[in-house]
Amino acid sequence: MTITTLSSREFNQDTSRAKKAAAEGPVFITDRGKPAHVLLSIEEYHRLTGGQGSIIDRLGLPPGIEDVELEIPPTRDLARPADLT
């Protein structure tokens, strides 16, 4: 695995170079000399995330749970000013 580092300017001027480098390993993109972003191939991204895209999948919740409606009853208590005496 090859790690490539590009400045933001280099990345903006030659994105095809960055994409080709990402096929060989992560590409660190720097802003003012500090790493700010990482470019990965989609295969590497799926490997790192386990191929699970949504938070529902990652939490292991049953399929269809995202369609459940959550009803929150209105609050009957009114806010009162704080007693600072």
C-alpha cells in the first residue's frame, strides 16, 4: 500500500493524479501543511466500513425500523423563571 500526500493546490490542479494514487492507497490532502482530508478508493472505504452504509445497518437494527414513526407527546409543563433570591 502506497500513501500519497498532496497539498490542496496540487489536488485541485490534478485530481486525476489523486484518483490514480487512491487506487494504490490512501491520499492525504493537506491544508497549510496539515492533513485535512483523506481520499480512498470505494473498495477501501467499503473494507473499512464493513460494507455497511447507513447508521441503521451499523447499529444492527432490524430492517424496516427506519419507517417507524416516533411520537413525542407535547410537554405540559411551562417554563418558569428561576428564583435567584
